[in-house]
Amino acid sequence: MNTMDELSRVIAGCTGCRLHLSRTNTVPGEGNPNSRIMFVGEAPGADEDRLGRPFVGKAGQLLDKALNALDFYRDKNFYICNICKCRPENNRTPSDDEAEACLPYLRRQVAIVKPQIIVCLGATPAKHIIDKQARITSIRGQWIERKGYHITATFHPAALFRDESKKRLFWEDLKKIKKKYDKIISSDL
């Protein structure tokens, strides 16, 4: 599996956990597979399951709008995916065993994209990428360097609909991410 297309075909046939039983489509990821930055969410929702694309529902539209305001575009500047590649029923948080079943796919995506920045969108990716004990409210906005990657976490955009007070913090986090991205890009010139 050396390309995203090959990996997507493997993911489409996955039966590694019970989520495959109720999915409409797998949702591997999309964006620029040669980008410097990867955004990782939790799991597909209903819209994503129906369309087979990540972050296309209400939360994804909010994320795209915020990222576009910072001159980040899905087809140009970043790759976006989720920990779980299938939708948990009723949009519940994926269980640890469901996330663990998909982590090899995420690791392969990271190996293909080779991002320099990984952004965890919410508690589930922070828990599985940064630290099992990670609490999004205490680690968001901080940078961790591990194995050559700059890793950070911020709120999942869906959380902003539940608690509007997080919008300002989310926006500040995105601006820090853009600043780090710009620094990395300029150091390559």
C-alpha cells in the first residue's frame, strides 16, 4: 500500500471491527497526499458515511470555512482523515477497540503523506495520537514534537456548536497552526 488509492481499496474491504456491519461507505480521507499538514478527526458522521468523504457535514463545513480564511484549502494545503474509517452508529464516540482496529490505516496514511504537522481535532485523536490520558481542554494549543512530527490538538469543530465559548480558542489554535505551517514552508525555501 504505497498510494492513497491502494490504501483506500484496502480500507473499503475492512472487517476489522463491528463498525463495518452498519456502514454505507468507508471514509478513508482526502486532500493533498503530498501536504505538510494532516488533520485527524474522530470518526465519520452520517453525511460522511453517505458520501464516503471526511468532514463534509455541518462541522466539516465550519472547519473548511475557518481554514479557508487562513488560506488553507483541502485540495491544495492539507490532508484530512479520521481515526476510525467507518461511522459508529448514532455518531457515538468510537470505542478504544474500534479506534485501535483503524490505527494501522492511520499510520499508513501518515507514512504516505509524510506531514510535518499533525493536528488532532478533538479528544479521540488526541487520546490515540498524543497520550491515552490526554484531556483536550488541557493540551489544546500546545505543541509536542515526536518522531519528527509537530503535533497539536484543538477542539473538534462539532464541539463549537455545543459550546460557543470554544470558538475563540479554536480560532486561536488554528492561527498558531498556520504560523507553524508558514514557518516550516519558509524554512524550506
